[in-house]
Amino acid sequence: MKASAPGKIFLFGEHAVVYGKKALVTAIDLRCFAEVKKRDDFRISSPLGITGIDFKKHPYISHAVKRFMEVKEIKGADIEVKSQIPIASGLGSSSAVTVSVLKALDAEFETSLTDEDIYEMARKVELDVQGIGSGTDPFLSTYGGCWLIPDRKPVSIGKFYFLVVNTFEESITGEMVRKVAKLKETFPEVVDSIMDAIGGLTISAIPYLEKRDIDSISTLMFMNQCLLKSLGVSSDKIDTIVSELNSMGIASKLTGAGGGGCVIGIGSNEKLTEATKKFSTAFFVKPEKEGVRIE
């Protein structure tokens, strides 16, 4: 059986959401595809290579299998993964892999898991691999759509097209989350205030997104980027891209854990098209309503 799940972008609120603050996140129209067939042992094939169960080479897939086997013991499976989502880019590739593999395992071995079962299992996999996480990425890969997290409140943002510029610097979620946690431990009152501010501007952004008020969104995105930079999760390359996009009239910020990965931008269609000519690693994504599904 073959399943797919979407990636995601954080519009506002990354890192703060780990501490229960508000975040605004949307699934995007890039998907990971997982095909599962019964066999007598385990074979995992992905862009990372071919292995058996391997918690170093294929940590998310291997932990997904381990969690699935708490529901149903299986002898083996042939798991083939292909993805449209750049790896370690801040676009939710790890959770899309996890959720699509769990959905395909469920269909192939007829375990009748609900989407909520799959989400909860994927959330545990996130913790198995990273040690810390908000569960946001597994939720978006499972359910699709645009949401206010942790409220699970759907948000309508219209027909936005988002510019994505890939830095091709790896964004390692667990590493970045632990870095912020250490900073919070050292300067708790300062970091708590930053998290409160990020959560507050997330709430403020919703009506402007619904109205497509680009000027107000631009201001709030700039503020969010500055706050993330103060947490140490930006990079020189991200800062340069953000500065250049802002000079073109495109609201921009990092998305996801940071330290690398991607920058997202919102602006007029003309300006976004101009940016794709300036940045060779730029492409467009749009919101995706549908979550995990059988292909």
C-alpha cells in the first residue's frame, strides 16, 4: 500500500510553541510518499540509502516501525520512501516521512488505525528521535490545513502563494530546540518574555492574514524573525536572504527550527516572481488542505 503526507511551514510561532505559546502553521503542497509491502524481513529504501531497521541511517522510519509493532507484531516489510520535501530544510520532511510510513503500514497490515492514532504514534516517534518537540509537525502532516497551535483551531488564510528560499544549510530540529532550552535555562525570565512576545504576535497576525494585509504581515514577520534571531536560531545566510527579500518588499523569516533550512516570504505575485529570478534556490508552495492519505 502507498500513502503520502504533506510538509509544512511555520508562518509564526516556531520554538515558542514548544513552551505552549501560540503558533500559526500550514501544511504545504509538497508530499512524502511511502510504499509498504509485506515481506519476511525489513528493507528500507529512501534517498538516504538502503538498509534494514537502522536507527542511525533511517531513525524516523525505524522508530515508526517500532511504534507500529506495539499495535501489531509483523515479521518484516519492504518500505520505499520518495519525497518532494527537501531533507533537513525546516519544511517538515521528518514528520511527513513518519506519518506516511505509519499510514502505509496501517493499510498494508490492516490495523484500522484512526488519523488520531497515527498522529499520536508519530508524536511519540518525534520524541523518540529528537528527545523534545511540540508535536506540531506530526499534526500538520496528519491533518493538513492551516491551524492555530496548540489550540487545534483551523484558520482560513485564503489563496496565498509562499516563496521558499532554501539555504541548503541543514536545519537539525532536535539540536536547535535543545539550544533554545539551554538558553532558557540560563536566562529564564528573558527567554520567557521572548516566547510570550512570539505567541502574542502570532495571535495578532491572524486577522491580517485573513484580510491579506501584506504591510501588516510584513511588520509582524520582521518582528518574529528578530525574536528568533535573538534566540540564536538564525544564521548569517538566513539573515542575508531575509535582508535581501525585505529590500524587495517581500515579508520574510526563517521557518521551522532554524540554524539553516528555508526562508519563507509573502508579497505581491510580481515581487515573488522577481525573487525567483534573483535566488536560484527559490520556489513556490501553497497551502494544502488534505493531510495523510492513501494513494
